[in-house]
Amino acid sequence: MPAPQCASCHAARAALRRPRSGQALCGACFCAAFEAEVLHTVLAGRLLPPGAVVAVGASGGKDSTVLAHVLRELAPRLGVSLRLVAVDEGIGGYRDAALAAVRRQAARWDLPLTVVAYADLFGGWTMDAVARSTAGSGRSRACCTFCGVLRRRALEEGARLVGATHIVTGHNADDMAETVLMNFLRGDAGRLARGGGLGSRGEGGALPRCRPLQLASQKEVVLYAHFRRLDYFSEECVYAPEAFRGHARHLLKLLEAARPSAALDLVHSAERLALAPAARPPPPGACSRCGALASRALCQACALLDGLQRGRPRLAIGKGRGGRDEEGSSGATPASQ
Ligand code: SF4
């Protein structure tokens, strides 16, 4: 049976059905609709004001590749300028190849690229060294949690280095839904309370962060990359199989099989969630060492580095006094971002 006509231009044959709406579109109309939806997300959420210098967290994976490409298309209309900031976590056999993809993108799109490395920022600690240090303590499953904390700090440092006023990351609706599920499964009311919205306004002196793809499904991100013929790195990080996020991802797939809108429904649920006063986390303070937002004396990154130096890696995951200090500890951010 021939493919139906595109429901938008009525000229070309449809090349796909949009996963959520079922609308049949040709590749060009789908990409135009995808870009228009991201533009609407940014404008309606007032995420990036005109004149913003935007650091795009670039990993070489599909999400950050699509984000950088779409924002580059939209930059003239938004009146923003872009910088790519990549983080080298020091993961042998993985990150070098991913960074090579980021370098190709920067050259192809003529965007400035800065790479910041854990080893330089964190006293010689690479993610491989952290993994070795934590393996004997029964914490190997927490590699991604450690990494998420350090990556958030590294991205902030890189963004400041390039003079950025805002940070954007490539989290899509599926990533956010997984995070909501993980927070529920951990009973982490603090992170559930702050999990909604499209980003953070930059409390405690941090740069404002946002996620322009948060309402886009993973399937559509992949479709966009396909139709725009984007070159990205698709291998999984060597530590990803250990991550708790994998269980949430599996659960989300099961939910989506029964209810295709499950991911977006979870994202919107988190936005509307209201905590009882007794369950609300106390207001955060400042880390006594670096000044970053912290719910204890030290922020998560300083506490982690402190523990590593002492040979006793530790990290409060989840249920502390609200856990407002490091988003990374809400679980592994997908490596492909
Ligand atoms: Fe870091 Fe992501 Fe690898 Fe986990 S999967 S160790 S968060 S790069």
C-alpha cells in the first residue's frame, strides 16, 4: 500500500507517523514542526532571553547533537549566540570517541567548542579513577551518581569559562520521565518537589539552566537526527549498565506500551506535584567550601571530592535534607546527552 500524503504540505508522501499524535508527515514537514515546537517551548517558558550567550552541554550523543542543531537553526530568531561545552569525564574506551563526534559537529556548524576535563578540574580525578576507588566499597552501582554530580559542576565551570549567561542540556521527555520515576522509587520528595518546570533560574549564583527538548519524545529526537542526517555518537558508556536509571527506563517502556503518552504525562505530573508543608525540604544554604547551593555544610561535589581524597568515597543520595544541591544525584544523566 503506498504511503499516505503528508498531512501538512499535501504534496510529498508521508515518511513517518508522529509517535504521539499519529499524524502522517514527510521528513521536511516533521523537522519544521519539531523545530517550531522547540521554539515554542523556549519562547513560552522564557528560557533564553535575547542577547543570551548559551552554553550547550555537548556530549556527541543524539540529544545534545539535536539540541545544538535546532538551536543553531533558531538562534537568529531567538537573538542568542551559542557555544559548545563538552565534558571529558576521563572514561577510557568511550569518551574519546564521543568527543571526536563533538569536534566534527563544532567544525561543521562553525561553533566555538571548549572541552573541560574532570582531571583538570578535580585534582586529577577521572571517572575511571573514581570507579576504581568506589568499586571495593560496594558503591560501583553509584558510578553514574558520582559522575552526574561532577558533570554538573564541570559544565558550570565550562560555561563560565566561555562567558555564557545560560546553560542548556539535551534532556528529552523520556529522560525527564525516568528521573521522575527514580525519584518516586527512592521516595525522594525533595527532588520531586523541584523536578517540574523546564529548568532552574540559577539559584545560589549558579547560571540559569534549561532543557528545551524536555517536551520532545526520544523517538522524535531520533527521527529528527535521521531526517537531518546528523552525525552523532551512539555507543553506551561503559558504566551505564550499572545505573539505577536503567530500571526506570525499562519501567517506562512497559508503561508506554500500554499508554503511549506515559512519558509526557509523568513530566506534566511532576510539574503539578504539590508537597504537604511537612514534606517540603528546608531552604538550601551555601556550601562552606565553594559557595554552591547546598543542603548540608558541603555541596555534593565538594563532599564527594573530600571523600575521594580521604579514601572514603561517600555521597548522600536522595533522601537527605531535600537534596537541592546537585541535580546529578538524582541519577545518571543519560550518557548520550
Ligand atoms: Fe557518567 Fe553517563 Fe557514563 Fe554514568 S553513563 S558514568 S553519568 S557518562
